[in-house]
Amino acid sequence: MILKFIQTAVLAFAASVALTISSVAQPAYPAGPIKLVVPFAPGGATDTISRIYAEHVSKTLGRPVVVDNVTGAGGTVGSRQVMAAEPNGYTLLLGNLGTHVASLAIFANPGYDPKADFKPVSLVANIPMFVAAKKAMPVKNFQEFAAYLRANPGKLNYGSAGIGSTAHMTCLYMEQLLGAKTEHVPYPGSGPALQALLGGHIDFVCDAAGAIVPQIQSGNVNGLVVTGRERLPALPMVPTSEEAGLAKFIVYGWTVIYAPKGTPDLLIERVAAALKVAGEDPVVRKKITDAGAEPPRPQDMGPRFANSLLSDSINLWLPLMKAGGVVPK
């Protein structure tokens, strides 16, 4: 009996020592700046959302979160950079529908497996898309716009952040629903595409909120429809797809924070908790709403929901893109 007690005490002491050594051996996280790679040009909705969260999370974690725009190949250049980074929690990715779904449809080998090479941290925003036309287009609303597209097959064009971007996928989906045909003009980012629209070089865009919001508010472009289920407070004059007569045209471009595979779960949970604090802050939520996006519901934040969201999106969009003639290269 005494021997058993001594053995139990020794084991407990050993476990306590091991725990102490482990806690001493592992430095506090974060001990330095965190780099958040945004694989798109500055000025778009994804970039705007990244900076809203970066500012708040920096305060929560006590270390700067630095946004790094790494553009190219529909977001795959920046995504590959994060995939190859040390899985220590100091390099994160703001991925989206383009980087983690469309990349599978447009590249035979995007250089990474969206499911296997990354660990989801949390959904941070849902971004409904806007269809906006140049000011000179002779249409007043979405119904007239749809009729104008059908009456001019192949004569109108739209810009996007590139093949496989959420903007491209949205316009492709709209074309299929309307039975219309237009020309796609890819740009290195949504910012340049918007500038082309303002200059009258393209006819319309299917763009996420962000820089386009004040352009619609000021009347520089004609905001025709929002692909969300509700009108957005930032643009209450723009009707939803259902209100405009195309109820199936519901599209959300989600944004999710990812870490490289192999990143310890404790670090994932630490960042996820900081993101959740930000996502529940009324000031942050208002900034996201003002930018034309939708903050996630509290229950939709964290790794589990982000993982299921990716699987569901792959199952929905890849067949659609294939049917639309997108061929991997």
C-alpha cells in the first residue's frame, strides 16, 4: 500500500516537472510581429477587411499584425508563400473563395492543396457581391441591365481581379442564370478593375464591397444589385437579387484566415480567440458593415465552421466553373 502511494507520488511529481519544463521551454505566443499575407492588390474588399481585423487583433495579442499584399496568379502566389512558411503562427493567410476553391478549377497544379496544406483559423467576413455598370450604360436598374446584356451578346465586357477571382465567378454565374454572353477582361486586382470601370474602359463589374461602395454612393458608377439576402446598410438603395427578379443569384465571397499545415493547435486557438473578440466588437462589426460586408455570426467563427465551409464551397463551385468553360491550365 505504501509502495503504491510512493509510486503514485513519484509519477505525479514527474508529470509536474515535465509540465513545468514544457511551459518554460515554449515561449509565450506571440513574441513578435505576425505577418498576414493578403494575396491581392491593396484597395479591394479582402484587403480592407484584413486591415480592420489586423488593427484589433494587434491590440488583443499585444503584437503588431502586419498586412503584406503579395499579388499574382489569382492569389496563388501569396498562398504558396504562406504554405511554405514556418508553421509557427507568425505567418498567416487571408484566403478566400478564389484562392481555396477557384484555384482548383483554373490551375492543373496551383502549387498547394487547399485542404491539406493549410489549417483554418476562422471565418472573418462574408462579402456579398455587387453588379455595377459604368455611368454611361443606358440602363436604370438590374432588369434593364439583364435585357441589355441579352440584346448585345458578346458586345459587352466586364473586369475582375483575374480568372478564378470571386468577381469572375460571380459574373460567370450571372451569365449562366441570364443566358447572356459577355467578354471577361482580367486585371491584377479589383482596384485596377474598378479604375477601368470609372474610366469607361469596361462596361460593368461583379465586385465585392470595399472601394466600390463610395463610388456607388457618389453615383460615379451605377449600382444595380447586391447578391446577398438582404440590402446592405452601406448601400440601402441597391436591391437584392430576389428583389431584382433573379432569386437564385445569391453569392457570398467568404474570407477565412489560414495558417500553414503543422501549425500547433494551441497557436491556432490563440489567434482564433483574438479574431472572435474582434468579430464580436461592435466597432469592428460596424466597420465591416460600412465596408459593404457582413460580419460572421459568433457561432460561425473558429476552425470547425471554416473547414466545413471550404468543403461545401468546393462541391458547389467546381462543377459550375467547369460547366462555364473554365479549363485548368
